[in-house]
Amino acid sequence: MLLSKMVGERTKTTPSDATIPSHVLLLRAGYIKLVSNGIWSLATPARRITRKIENIIREEMDAVEGQEVSFPVVMPKELWAESGRYYSIGDEMVRFKDRCGRDMVLGMTHEEAAVHFARDTVSSYQQLPFMVYQLQTKFRDEARSRGGLIRVREFVMKDAYSFHADAEDLEKYYYRVYDAYTRIFRRIGMKRVVAVKSDSGMMGGNIAHEYMLLTPVGEDTIVLCPECGYKANMEVAVSVRGETREDKSEPLSEVFTADKGTIEEVCDYLKAPQEKSVKAVCYFKKGTEDVVVVFIRGDLEVNESKLKKVISSDIVPANLKDVPGFVAGNIGPVGLKAAATVVYDESLRRGNNLICGANKPEYHFSGLDMERDLPGVEYVDVSKVRSGERCPVCGKPLSLENGIEVGNIFQLGTKYTKAMNMTVLDKDGKAFYPIMGCYGIGVGRALASVAEESHDDKGLIWPMTIAPWQVYLCGLRLDDENVKDKAFAFYEELQKVGVEVLFDDRNASAGFKFYDCDLMGIPLRVVISPRSLEKGQVEIQSRDKAIKEDCPIENACARLKEIIAEEIARLS
Amino acid sequence: MLLSKMVGERTKTTPSDATIPSHVLLLRAGYIKLVSNGIWSLATPARRITRKIENIIREEMDAVEGQEVSFPVVMPKELWAESGRYYSIGDEMVRFKDRCGRDMVLGMTHEEAAVHFARDTVSSYQQLPFMVYQLQTKFRDEARSRGGLIRVREFVMKDAYSFHADAEDLEKYYYRVYDAYTRIFRRIGMKRVVAVKSDSGMMGGNIAHEYMLLTPVGEDTIVLCPECGYKANMEVAVSVRGETREDKSEPLSEVFTADKGTIEEVCDYLKAPQEKSVKAVCYFKKGTEDVVVVFIRGDLEVNESKLKKVISSDIVPANLKDVPGFVAGNIGPVGLKAAATVVYDESLRRGNNLICGANKPEYHFSGLDMERDLPGVEYVDVSKVRSGERCPVCGKPLSLENGIEVGNIFQLGTKYTKAMNMTVLDKDGKAFYPIMGCYGIGVGRALASVAEESHDDKGLIWPMTIAPWQVYLCGLRLDDENVKDKAFAFYEELQKVGVEVLFDDRNASAGFKFYDCDLMGIPLRVVISPRSLEKGQVEIQSRDKAIKEDCPIENACARLKEIIAEEIARLS
């Protein structure tokens, strides 16, 4: 297409809330436009990219026998009441009444719709397994949308749902999709993507993986073992820590700690290392006044995802200053009388000579021996892994990296088929609940993630497979009739052989055109100028500078097709 | 794909509210599934059709220099308040508050989003004209959704918006899109589509066309002149009627009409023809108690679309029995004292010897002469055209047909650019409001409309261009190893050369398979059976029976490709 006709302007200014590179560059290059908090319009170059991403996803979903369908954006309350999620999901779900007063919701995901779709039409185990998928708009009323297309409220997502006769069959299929996802991200051009075990969150079910693009701006933390390849989301990651038990246990004794409240202050005051202390971290079960107290080694942090699972409840941090029975700042496991759910982290197992609160103002205990003073308590893992702790598989030091979640896959089990009463008959005519898997990829986030990984200080650098155009044709000195004729003829020729070309036909300087070309990130730049035509050539240069060559104009079309094909093959 | 693996079952039963053929057949063939009133899930065959329709639309929009973009489904109130439509559109628009209490709407159409998108990025007349389009989900909370995919609440629509420097440029572009639409409907395989002048309704603006598929189940009425080709939607259609003025005017006299109220009863009672009477048709301006009285020839009907335009107000039918000043059943133009907006239809111009209400219980007037008794009144056209009335262009008799609106195009003018303050600079640096056009096609309705036009008593008949699969491969007696091997080999071969094939690999009888094949409407049926293989052949038959031939199996693939290519060429 002709750049002079393209709607959307490149700009040098960006709003102050654009802090990450993909957000800044997509705005500056005219790819996206904000409509409302977390809601965007996509300009033509961005839409061309999302269509290519969608087509790659389609091909890979079809390759694992996916059947494309379409479920609605707006759904009746009844569907979500059947699964229970109408009640369990909070403000993230948009609810409204239609003109007849019926309660409706905007789809955040489509497990309910998938079961609704399948439950009357699938009646026999012989019809299993199958997978349906769609590319459909979702709306999640995120409290904190940000980062351009990284965290939005409205987005197009590929969501897929598979149905199986037994867990073994799901497991087998799950790993086929696992591999399909690996291919999708490679073909899209993402380089540092890892699949990590994850918490399945609101989806229910157990085994789940997140595909994480490792990047410093990622909001998720991933625990990696560079040695054996162990990887897990911080939410579920575990590690091995050295025991700090000493040979001889001191007696339990009250010590004066004045007004010192935090574990740092107390350890400082008593000149003890934090790993020889017990920290009390307090929560309310969400929506109640039920107190949860976690005792954990003083130098560690509570992993709230793990904690929620352990106590099967959502939580909010609590300050117990005004709650009767608790002495905030001095809460400890010995002599705690107030009613609370008490959780002991694994890090305290076999600990001795520990400092902990004495449940009394201005006093702590020293010399706590967990086995001696709190015999029979149960320990669970609710701590956050720290960099350098040992890998649970091979024992080597773990490292932490940030990541953006670019896809996820879940083994759902029968949560939805049971709740929504979808049964099929087995060989013997007995009804059973099919087992489900579900599989998601956000299309807009994939676009932004590639931008995040693939850019330099001049602009975006699109992989050939998803670039909005493959070639950026710069005509220089188009006021020269010869250049103009040759440039337009070459533009026509490229289009005729199916090369996607953006022709910068503006009356502008070379510097101006190269600037926009770099900013927009088109993989190949071709220059036709009076100078190049003197030699009967065009100049070909790749955005990443790997290719930089002059080419006779009569061969240029073939040469470009060759470069494009090689690059697409490299990514497939 | 293998039919045995396809989700969705063909069925013989349909719900009682499915009364039109497309609704019945799409349900029976397993194409669609109801989720809520006017909200549907599309099964794989339907989704394959909508993708093909979308691609045809894309090609034709790109051919008129359209730039594909994406506007959001959810938009903030502010955008729609700027245009004023937040207030002027009623219950059809879904409104809700987001988690922060901000007012949001679901997009019914995207004029506001298009202006929002363009207004900051387009600054000079040199950037005009341009057109942006998208394929996006819309939601309109229709009071009466029905007819399967014909009238729904949620739907995917191609909507396009063009921006121009002057009316002449818009006009020129408008007719390019007009032609593109003609090509789209032809390529989709619709046969009886006509473009008719229409009322532009809530879109604002003036010149507009609707593309109507003529079919008995259509809800719109179209006025057609078989002679000269005049066509218009009933909402705006005009006709020429013979005058009924008689040579001699009788005097105006009160006549007793007892309790006769309707014009039929009165004319019957007085033994006068209805075309020699004046009917009073009464309304309230919507949301007010302001009365509107239309006087019209007794044998004609009021065209409410025309009336709304004339009085620039929405209306609701009124019974004036309890409204002071009106004598319901006896309202007439002479001596009407109560406050009302009075409209005289063109049909009364120069009328004489007419019967009309006397504004007095039990009495009418006879001998009304419009010119003599009501000098100086203005006449406007607010009547409905009737079949057989004369064409306004050529004077030949008009006919009426029902139609489904499958697309529409509008010359919007500056309604939105003015309201939303989008200006660009002209040659002399002076700001002006660009002139807009907008252009819509509903994808799901297009699918259903083709089904409505193209079916027989056995099922659907898809045009080759949008058929979910091009070939339905029936393997008969697949328990025979030879048939099975040959059938699967042929299935592989077809896929390899890019023929879209649905392979009925079930263990079922020929009758059962042929029944499903006809119901689903796949254009070509290929049978491989022990009998056909004896002769080394397959049987090829088209759904419309135009083709019925045996073909050596080694040539069958090439032959099918040939038939498919011919058929697609015929429609393009």
C-alpha cells in the first residue's frame, strides 16, 4: 500500500504513562490508539499483524484437529450460574441487564459456552476426544490495565477446549497442544519463551503450564534452574534450603524488645540473624473477619498463591492492631490464644534457638525449639523461592527472571462438565463426565510481547512471519520522473508476485523516510534513488542489518522473494 | 475433515419458533446453537462459511482501498455523548458501569470510534479521501430477535467509514462501494439482490441504499417498477395516483353517522367509497402528550417513516378517547379546535365531495372540498405505496416484494465530524469538517440469507464460494478393506491438492449418508463404493443435480478441481 494514503501518523511524543518499550513504540509508530483505559483501537499495521498471528494460531490448532467455532461475547447469567462462576468471580466480570431485565455477562473466557455447545450434541464416548477453538473478543474489567497491549480490558483471545474420556487421553492431548504452542511462539518470532508449571487460578483443575516470554518488564516471576531446566512460576515454585538447626537448644525465655514491631527491628535490636527468627504474617479470609496467621522464617516472604490453596480461601493482608486477642508486633506461636487459622511454613521445620513474638506487648521469646515447644504441628510450603536457593530437582542454584505470560494451558478435569451436568455414555452405556482441557493465547498481547522482545533504540523489528509488510520501499527523489516511473513499476512488480510492500511515496527526505521505516520495523528496506538507478540497482537492507546489498533491479524481485522465504522457513 | 470427529449433530426436530427455512435448516444441519434470545454459537461448518464470507468482503474492501482496522466492542459513554447518540438511542444500546463506576456502552456501530480514530491523525485535505473498515462484533438489544441468524442481538458486521473533502468526492466513492457491494453479494452466491433507496434512519445523513435480498420471508417491503427499474424501500417509496376530484362540489353538510367510528364503518354506513373520505390517524410524539393528527385519503395507510421525518420526531400510535378537545371517531379537519400538529397527506390535494369527521359525536361532514373549505393548507407525502399504483419515473404499475436487508450504504455528511469536532485543513489552511460515508454488511445474516434463498426440501444448497467444504466424500461399505483403503487414499489426495473435503467415514448406510450430505448442502458429493470401484470409478454428483457423472478414480481429483474452479469463476 501507499504510505501517503495510510491513516495513522508516526509521532515523536508519547504519553507519560507509557513506560515500557512496546507501549512507547507501538504508539510512536502509529499502530495503536487508546479509546478508554485498557481499551484500544488497532490501526492497519497492527491489524495486519494480528491477522497473521491469528492465521498461524489457526494452522497450528487445525493441525491438532481443532475445530473452529464461535461462541458469543454476551452470555446469559444462567450459564455462569451453572458453573458457579457468576458468584465466585468479582468485579473483573462485567454484568448488566438487557432490555427485558435479564442478567447478562460479557465473556471473560468460554468454558461455560463450550460445555453448553457440546453437551447436547455429544452423547457417546466414541465422539471423544475433540477440541473446539475460537478467536473471539473477551472483556475483563482489570483494575490495573497498563503497558499498552500487554494488560488490557478488551482483547481477542484464541481459546480452545478439549473433551476426553479419561485423564490419560487428556494428558496425551495436552502435550500435543503443549508442542503446538511451542511451534506457535517460534513461528510468531518469539525467542525467549519457556513453558512453566503454574497455578491454575480461577480455572479450577490442577496441572497447568504458562508460556512465559522472559523479559525484564514482565510482571510474573519465574524460577529457573539453569542446570537441569526446572522451571516454574513463582506462584508454585519450590526450592531446597539449608537447615539452620543448631546442635544445642537454648531454653525458651522472654526477652524485652521495647516497641520493636517488625522482624527486622526485633532482630536488629537483639542482634540476631533474621533466619533465626519466626515472623508472623497476618491475613483476613476475604470478605470475613476470620484471621489467618502464617508463621514463617524471618528472612522469607509468604507466597500468597500457595497460601490461598492451602487454606482454600482468598485472602487480604490484615493489620491486627485493633483485633481483640492479638498483640500486633508481638504475635508468636507459643501461647497464642486468639481464634485464628494458623499455618506453619516448611522453613520452620526442625528450627531451634529462634526468636518469636511472646503475645505480650514489648516482649518476644528467644530459644524457641519448634520440635520441643510446638510438638506435632504440621508444616506446609507457603514461602517464596529466592534466587540462589537450591533446585528441587538437581540441587543446583536457582535463578529468578521476569516474564510476560503469552499463553496458558490447563488440565481442567471435570469441574465444568460436572457443574453443568454434561455426561456421555461409555462402552457399557454408563454415563460419565468428560474430562476437559483448555488452552489460551491472547493475540494482542502476543503482538506487544514480540515488540517488547524485538526492538532497538530506533524502533520496532518485526519477524518476517508477522510483519505488517515484508518490504518497505523507499523512493528517493520521486520528483525525478525516471525514479518515479521505476519505483512505481517496481512497486507493481512486487505486488504482482505477492510480496507485501509498503511504498513510501511521500515527498520527503531520505532521513525522514529511513526514520519511519526503522520506527515501523518493516523487515526489509529497499531504496530506489537516482544514485542506485545509475548503476541499475536497488539497495536492499534488512532491519537487523544482517543483510545489506545492492541488487540489479531486474533481479531484485526474485532476490526479495528468496530472502522472505528463507526467513519464514527459518522461523517455522 | 472426518465427519465422525465433527462436533454437532444433524437432527430431525426443530423448535416450534423456527418458522423460516434458513432457521429450520441451519438448526437441523447442526450449524448453529442458541445460547440466549438472539445470541448464537456457530458450529464449525457455519464458522467456515462466515470466514469465507469475511474473506470475500475483505478482498472487495481492499480493492476499493479500504484499510482494515479494529475498533473496540466496549466503548466509553463520552464518545457516544459527543455524537449525541448516547441520549438519542433507546433500549437497543446496552449501557453498563465498569468497576470504577464509569459509564460504558456496547458498540452497535462504530461511527464515533472511526471519527475518534481519525481525528487526531488526519490533519490535511491531502490525506483525504480514505476508508477504514473492520469485521467486528456488535450488540443491539433488539426487542424482537427471531428467524435464526436473520435478526439477532449479537452479530459480526463489516462496517466501513470513508472521509472526504467534499460531497462530490464522497458521491464518487459511494458508487465505487455500491459496485463493490454488488460484487460481494454475487460472489457470496446471492441471486435476487437489489439495491434500493432507503431512509437512513438513526445514521443521520440523506442519500442511502439498502441491498435487499428478495424473498417471501423478508420483513422489509420493497417497491419495484418492473418496467423502468425504479426501486425503493417502502419507507421512502413514492407513487402516482389518479385524482378523484369530481366536476361539481357539493356543499359541506353535517350528516348523522350514529356510533360509527372507523372510516370503513362510516363509508359503509353512508354507502360512499373510501377513496372519497378523509381518515384521521392520530399519534403522540414519543415520550410526550403532544398530539399529531394525520389526515389522509380513507383507503390509504400512513407511512410512519415518512411521517417521522416530516415532523422530525419519533411517534407512538394514540387513542384520543380520553384526551380533552378531541372526539375520537369523529375527528376531522374542519373545526378541529384542540391543540395538535396537523399533517395533510398529498392524497387529499384537490379532493372534493369528501366525507370527514365533524369533531362532534355521531356526526361527520359530507361534501368537503379541500381547496374551498381548507384553503392554503400544505400537503406532504406520508402515505404508503400500494401495489398497482403508478411508478413515479415511468408511470407503469408498481409491484411490492418482501426483502431481507443484507447490506446498506449511507452518505452521512458531516453529522459526526461536526458533532465530534474533527476538522482538517484545506489548501488555504482553513479548517473544514470532512464528509463521511458508511457501509455495512452483517456476516451472519449474509450466511442465513443465502440459506434462505438457496435450499430445497432436502436441505441447504451452498454456493461453491462459501460452502463449508467443497466436497462431501461418502465411503460406502467401509468395512470392506479395499473400499476403506481407496477411500482414505482418495481423501488424502484431495486434501493434498487443496480440495476442501468432508469425509463421511461413519459406519452407516448410503441412505443415511446421502440424507446428511443433502441436509448440510455441500456442493459436490463423491461416492466410493464396492460397485463404483469394480469399474475403477467414483460417482460425482452436484447438490443441484446439474452434474451427475462417473469418473475414473485416477482422474477424479483433477475433475473435481476443475468443477470447483469453474463454479467459483462463474460466481466471480
